Amino acid sequence: MSLQPYTIEGEVLPEAVLSAQAMAYMNFARIEHDRLEQIVRHIIIPMVGGYETALGEALDRHCEQVRRFSGNFCWKHRHLGESHGVVGKGDMQ
């Protein structure tokens, strides 16, 4: 039986353990969610009768739940990506 120590790739930071790639993915997901949320809130919800309809309320609630339960895509650790050069870099369209 071999007891090899586990290797963690990336830098161990006091606030969180995140790889540059994971941070880039979260930043990209946040950007894409913002774009989708704009479409839902400014185009789709008004097309289905606004926020007063059951569908409008449900769409609004789901947009908010994605943001809330994702931790706003790890927003509290977003600054950690700066040390890896992945915050605000590149055109991710």
C-alpha cells in the first residue's frame, strides 16, 4: 500500500484554493450570466407580460437564484484571480 502525498496544482491562498483556470471560468460564467440576465430582464420578461405575470416572476427569481447560489460565481474571491492575470483579460465573446 503506497501512501503518496497529494499534490495541489496552483497557489495555496489563505482565503481560498483556486487555480487560475478555475478563476477564469468563473469570471467567464459571470460575464455570460450578466449577458443572459440582460436579455431575460430587458427583452423576454417584458414580452411575457412583465414582472406581474407568473412567468415573469419565475424568470426573475431563477436569474437571482443562479447568482445567489453560485456565490455570484465566487465573487468574494474574484480579486485572487488578479494575481494570476485572469481578471478582465481577453475577449470572451
